[in-house]
Amino acid sequence: MATATEIAHQRCLSPTCGATFSVDEVRINCSSCGSLLDVVYDWDRARPPKSLQEFEAKWSRRYDPLCFSGVWRFHDLLPFAPPEKVVTVGEGQTLLQQADVVAKYAGLNAGSLFLQYEGMNPSGSFKDNGMSAAFTHAHMVGAKRAACASTGNTSASLAMYCAATQLMRAVIFIGAGKIAYGKLSQSLEYGALTVQIAGDFDDAMQRVREVSERLNIYLVNSVNPFRLEGQKTIMYRVLEALRWETPDWIIVPGGNLGNSSAFGKAFMELQELGLIDRIPRLAIINATGANTLYELVENRGLRFNAGRIDDDITTKYRQDLDAENKKASTIASAIEIIRPVNLSKCLRALDVCDGVVREVSDQLILDAKAKVGAGGIGCEPASAASVAGAKLLVEQGVIARSDRVVCILTGHQLKDPSATIAYHTTDQEKFNEVLGSRGVKRASFANRAVVVPNELEQIIKAISLYS
Ligand SMILES: *Cc1c(COP(=O)(O)O)cnc(C)c1O
Ligand SMILES: [Zn+2]
């Protein structure tokens, strides 16, 4: 059988360049033109499945970590690593759940809306899918230190893989005050070297690139093409849960745009391999306070254009950001990013999936989040942007009430308790401090605690009154 280096290569995304590099090389962009890199496969040499149903047989071999992992179960569709180098902590054991309470809220028919709950991953977010792949690549090339800039979940995931395997030391960069408590607590407890810089995610991202290059530390942000290979598997699991039937829509929050890029690549490859006959449409949802993709695609007409992306549009946009000294601002901290590193790959995904981009306010995000919680799953604010986006697209008539829609819940409910507590609080000052400052006016679906004196009769009276 062919070896991993014969099967897989890294290739420059730009069609006018197209430079290729070995999978053994560590790079975050093309050395000749600076574009992003893709992991590409020689499918004639690899052994892709003949049908997607083949993957179901792996369920009977769950004693094998490569079958147990929801990422590596699909190793045949990301064959860049030799099996003996694969690192797994049991990521990707996630579920697609029909969610009728949320469907009703979004204006969809009962039975039409599904939530892919990636909060069930070991570190509580979808990032583990990508991290197991990037970490595997880091291990393949013998890295001893790995770094990332993070709004919290990438760092929690990296720190976990480092602690659980003891293969590497984690170095994480975070913007001071820009990370939710649940996430910060994970990185600290897992023992990551945590560098807080005075700035936001976009600043931290810039610095970690410089530092990792200077100190030769392996970078695991989603500019790393191997991260995205792992994240493709979220779509494989969605298809699997729908008995390999393609849904009409996939809706995902957009931050650094790694996830949406990975989803597009997953469907592009499945179609190339003849494993699916239809590609779902993709909706990427920005927060209004971090709406770069929305602005570029929907207002300024930026398109993938077969890889010949109009640089003038992006350059002008970046100049506008600089001129206004604009910073990202949203309660959905995981998507509080206005210089997304995967922009070009994401444009390809929009092209492949006939996609649309929308922006939603923090008010809509938090109301949608409350509904997701009320439906029994729960998620962090950024994740709820997908549900808020579904509601908006149904209102706009872009999504039909009977369409089959999958919203990706990217992170666990317990990641950001401050936002949840502030939403449901009876303390107006607390509400204003955390949410009012974000333009959130009301908690439409608040479930307020009932305050009673410590007296039996009063407690009984309160319960009778409210239940
Ligand atoms: C990272 C993250 C996102 C954004 O994903 P991108 O791939 O950067 O677009 C959204 N939600 C959560 C919970 C995240 O952790
Ligand atoms: Zn190039």
C-alpha cells in the first residue's frame, strides 16, 4: 500500500501558483505566493470507500481507537497520517438531534430542524475534531511545542491534547479580557503556558504567527490545513445520522471561517469521489459586531471566482477597518473576529455549496440561545448564531419551512456561564453591565429565579404561584 507521503500533499490554493509541498513539511502558507494551503489526496493511491455505508461497519469495532473516534473512523477520507501516528482522545462522539422546540422558534415545520451538538466533544467544542488532526500532524513531524491564538476553545482543546498525551507543551495566546471563563479555566487547569496580551483575538493571531515562526513552535490555528481535515468529519457524521441523505441546509457560525471552509471541502471531495449525488446549501452566520464575511460577500460582491479572488475588494476593506480603527465586538466571543484567516477557503466553500452569508445581532443570538437551552440541549452564544440565522433565513423566504436544516452547535452551554446568567438575571445592573453594553435590550425568554425568604409557608406559596 502507498505511504501517507505518497497519498497526500499540501497544495497552494491559488490556481495561478499551485505549488505543492510534502505532508512532512510544516508550513502555514505557500512559500512562493503566501496563499493558504490545502491538503490534497491522490485518491487512486489511497483507498477511498466505495460507498459511505461502509463506515457503519466500524461501529462494531469500537474497541479500536481508530473506530471509536468520530474523526478517525473516517480516516479513509483524510488519509494524510499513518495509522500508528494517529492521536485520539475519543473526539467526535457527537449527536445529531431533532429539535422541534427550536424548529418552531425558527419558523420551520416540526421534524425539519436538527442540531449537531459538537459541545459533546471532550473539551466541549467542535475544535477537538480539528485538533486531533493537527495534533496528529504535529506528532508526525516530531513537534515538541504547539501554539495557538484563541478566543478560548482552540486553546482549551490544544491544552487538553497536550495534557492527555504528554506529547507536547501547549503555548496559548489570548486577548486579555476576551475569553469566557469556562474556556480560560480549562487551559489553566490543563497546564498550558498561557500568554495574555493586551489586545483582541486579531492582535493575538498576528503575534502567534510571528512567535511560532521565530521559536519554531508548531502552530495549530485553523490556518493549519490539517486542522480542517479533522473538521470535515462533522459533515460525515451529519450525513451518517441522516442515513447518508444530504440535508437542504447546513448553518454554521462564522469566525475565523475554518469550520465553513472544512465543510465545503468535505462536500467537494465526497462529490469528486462519487459518494454523494447532491451538495447541501451552506449558510454562514456572522455576529453584527464582527461581520467581515457578510460585508465582503453580500455587500461588496466578493466571490471565489475559480480561485482568482478580487484582491482589490479585500484590500480596500482592510484599509477601511484600519482607517476607522475598527475592532470586533460581540457577546459571541468565539466569533469576535474581523480578520478571518480562512477567508479565501471559505469563499470556495460558499461557491461549492451555493452558500449565503447573514449577520445577526447579539439580541437575536441570545434569544436563540435561550430557545436552544429551553429545547434541552444548550450551547454557548456563538453557537446560537446558527439558530438565529436559520430564523432570519426562514423569515426572508430563503429557507422554506419544510426544508431539512442542520444547525451546528459549536460549543457547550457551560463554556460561557456569565452570558447565560446575565440573560436570566433579575439584577438589572448585572444585565446592563454584561449585555446592555452590547446593545441587548431585553431577555425575551428569561427564566428568572424566584426570590423568597427562608420560610416554609412563603416557599410553598411561591411554588404554587409559579407552577
Ligand atoms: C471557533 C468557534 C467558532 C468559529 O469557528 P470558525 O471555524 O473560526 O469560523 C464558533 N463557535 C465556537 C463555539 C467556536 O469555538
Ligand atoms: Zn502559492
